[in-house]
Amino acid sequence: MTLLVTGGAGFIGTNFVRHWRSERPDEDIVVLDALTYAGIRENIEGLDGVDLVVGDICDTALIEKLLRDRAINRLIHFAAESHVDRSISGPGAFVQTNIVGTQSLLDAAKTVWLDDGSGRPHRFHHVSTDEVYGTLSPDDPAFSETTPYTPNSPYAASKAASDHLVRAWHRTYGLDVVTTNCSNNYGPYQFPEKLIPLCIGNALTGKPLPIYGDGNQIRDWLYVEDHCRGIVAALEQGEAGETYNIGGGAERTNIDLVNALCAEIDSALAADEGLAARFPDCPAAHGGDTSFLIEYVADRPGHDRRYAIDDSKARRSIGYAPEVAFAEGLEATIAWYLGRR
Ligand code: NAD
């Protein structure tokens, strides 16, 4: 069976493609990716059983052709514009890719899987975010699948719209869909504009580590490999039309996260002279404290204060549970970036 993965050259898509191929060496993947600035061909190029098709999810005819010609019955939809700051300065691309692009995929899936009369079993798995639920106060209960949608950024609003479209294509046309909403992912292959890889890169080169506002915004960190396990569980065991929250159970303020990251870099460089020689501009290379690079900058407009995920439905009904503790995941992530630079 062949799986179509949109956005498979991006951060989570790359991790998913690698995860799937290592778990299911007999099941091939077609990746459809436009290779925007966030899509890196080298992330997946040359992987056995993975075929990269460079194309846009807004190209409905291309998707229909792929579904037909490659006899694809299941797709996982990661492709998106994903950076909140970019959505504030240029929301148009987010509306186009995240909303119009999702509609294009849904239309193609409906045409090939339902209208053509094949009646074959199929599944459309939509990957979304906890940001659709808005923001929490410190004492609010975590987001559950029944929390009302109150997106605050253009990114979150575009993802919320795409979630609604996916639901509507199920309720109206009977498309077999499942949606997962996850918290902030971290791990290998993340594009360096996001907080963790940005801070690792800046720390190693002695540049400032920018922290928005007071740094007390809370995120619920999810190791990307755990997210991949959650997606497989929902794809294979989720009920049609249902949504599942996937969390990491690791709420941290941004400032605590960056301090933990600095401490990890300090110990890595203290333990390995070779690393200290490779990164001479990092304060830890000379016995200094990397956290001295932290610099507070003006807050992002509309910045959500806290996200937290209640993933009890996924634990109960599809057997999901995160396996990687935050400290372990952070260490593995930093080790991966140290090896790459
Ligand atoms: P990413 O920005 O790293 O990757 C996005 C990928 O989509 C890239 O490979 C890009 O080339 C591709 N793409 C963009 N526009 C396209 C188009 N029009 N046609 C085809 N491909 C296109 O994103 P990510 O962090 O890997 O996120 C993947 C998905 O997970 C997104 O839907 C995002 O909303 C969701 N999500 C991410 C996080 C996170 O912490 N990263 C958290 C929750 C949900």
C-alpha cells in the first residue's frame, strides 16, 4: 500500500516519512511537497521507498492524478505555511496554502475516492495544531477536543478553517477523515526560524537568544517522534470523523526551555573538547555560561500565553502515550544539531 504525504520535506513530515519507512519497510510513500523555503529536498532524498513529487497542494488535477495512478487510498496532510510570525507579516500565503490548499486536497480525494464510484476504503488524515483553541490562563484546564475554537493569529485562524473544511467533507460528503491537533513539536530537521533550532544555532555561534516579552509564555512540548507515533495510531485506529489531541505532557515556559537548552549546551561543550574547538564563539567553549546570550525582545502581537493539551481521548481510544521525556528529547535534539553543524 502506498501512502501520500503532503509536506513530507518539512520538519514533521520528514520525521514522519523516516519513522514510517523504518516501521513499515514494505509500505512505500509518495511525498507531495512544493519545496517552499521550509521544505528541504535533502531531508528525504535517496530514502528507499520514498518518491518525492514536487508540486502544490492547490493543484487539484495533480493530486487526482497521483491518487489514481499510484492507487493511493490514504493520505496524511502536513503541508502548510507554519510560522506564526510570517502569518502576521503576510497572511495571504497562509489563507492560500492552509485553507485553499486543504480544500483542493479534499476535492481531489472526494472525486477519486467517492465520486468515481470506486467505493474503495480510504482515509484522509489532517494534521493540525492546538493553536486553533486559542490561549489559556494559568489555571484553565488543558485543551480538549471539545474546547471551542478561538484562534488568535492568522496562522491559527487558517488552520482552524482547514479543520472545519475537513469536518464538513466528512459530514456532507461522507469522506473518511481523521484530524489530530498537537502541541509544539521539537526534534531533528526543524527549520531554524523556530525557537529551539534558532536558539541552538545562535548559541553555538555566540549570537543573542531572543526571548519574546517576559518569556513566561507556556507551551506543551511534544517530541516529534512521539507525534509520529500518535499520527500512526490515529491513522490506523482513529474513528472516521473524529479528532484527537496529541500532547507531550511537558508544559514549560519559553524562558525555562531556553535556560534548559543553554545548560545542555554548556555540559555538551564542557564534556567534549572537540565541540569546544568547533564552536569557539559559544560562551561554553571558554567555560562561560551560554544563558548570558539571552536577550528579551518586544513581544509578538497577540501572543498566546499558554497552551496545554489534554490527550486523554487519544490515550483511551487509540492507545497513544508519549514515550520521550522532555529532558531526554531535548538532549537528543541538541545532539542531532551538534552533529549537523
Ligand atoms: P514546516 O513549515 O516545517 O513544513 C511545511 C512543509 O509543507 C514544507 O515542506 C513545505 O515545502 C510544504 N508546503 C508548504 N506549502 C505547500 C504547498 N502549497 N504545497 C505543497 N507543499 C507545501 O511545517 P511543520 O512544522 O513540519 O508542520 C507540519 C504540519 O503540522 C503543519 O500542518 C502544521 O500546521 C502542523 N503543526 C506543526 C507544529 C509544530 O510544532 N511544528 C505543531 C502543531 C501542528
